[in-house]
Amino acid sequence: VTSLGGVLLPRLSNYVKNEQSMDFYNVLKKSFAFTCIAGISLVVYFFAFAREGLLLLAGKAYMDSVIPMRILIGLIAITGFSSILGMQVLIPSNKENKYMIAVMCGAGVDLFLNFFLIPEFGAIGAATATLIAEMVQFLVQVIYTRKEIKKFVDIETFNKVLLACVVALLVVMPIKYLASLGEFMMLIVTGSIYYLTIAAFLWIIKCTFFTDLITQLTKGKIKR
């Protein structure tokens, strides 16, 4: 999810340099929508299927990692949104110092919390400290970019994506508890149905970014 920041950095920097503010915020709007769809959908799915994912990748010996994974899985969305504010807003706008301050705040909080939480709670404490630290870094960046945020953050898109993910999760949860499938097949079947449900739901409720993307892809294939 965060790789998008590095890809868009040169273009966004060029827009800022040439004072193309409309193009700058249009790209940020698309980036925000993409992060919503990719980030939130992964967080919701793997929060519910953390056990199956760990069984497939690591085996039964790592079942104690289910709770830490469920805590850390939120980083996908938080880091994605944080990347937009840092890599796509602050750095292209020549505000690297503010980005550095945000990162240092997160690092300081992480170090402080680890010192107290790890001895008492182990891996769960470390995971909690990391999540809180990333949230602090994100909130500091929100403070520095509060004027810009209003111009590209689309709450309606966020709400539609979140609703689509919840609906899709409700569709696949009966399979998780009723079907007798191995970890690999469980993830393949539920993952496929989950994302197909999200796609169908976003199309039905007319999520603008998603419908435009599908239309463009469809037109490209027809032309070829």
C-alpha cells in the first residue's frame, strides 16, 4: 500500500514546483481512494482470518502470534494514510523537516512504550507499542497537513469502502465456521468471495473511484 507514495513522489513534486494545484489534489484524491480500498479491505479480512494466515505461513507453533497479528494488522491502513501525508504531501511541498519531526515523535513513543509494555506483556506489548507509535506519527502529520487534507480526503469514499468490507466479511464468515477446508483453500475461497463481494457492492453503491477504474480497464481491453 505504501509503495504508491514512492511512485507518485516525482509527479507530485513536479506539480508543486509548477504550481499545478488542481492536478496535485486530483492525484491525492485517487491515492486516498486507492489506499482506502487496498488498506481497509486487507485489515478487515486478515483481522478475521489471522489464525488461518498464520497456520499457512508459520504453522501451529506460532498460534500465540494471532493476537499480536490482529493488533499489528491495523498498520496496513494507518501506514497507508500516513504515507499519503508524509511522502505525498509534506515531502513534495518541501516540508521534509516536519515529516522528520513526525517520524521522530513516533520513534520516541515506540521506544518509551516498549520499555514498559514488553516486560509485562511480551509480543502483545510490542505490537501495541508499534501501533500506537504509528498512530502518533500519523496524527502529527495530520496536524501539519490539516489545510491540505480538506482538499483531497473524501469521507464518503472511506465510508463506502468500510461498509463494503463489513458486508463482504459477513458473507464469508459462515464459510469460516461451517466449511471444512484447509488453511490454504480457506484463504483462497473466502478471499475470492470477499473481494468479489466488495467489488460488486462498490459498483452497486457507485463508488466513483472504483467505477471509473473499472470503466477505464474495460475500455482498454475492448480497444485491444
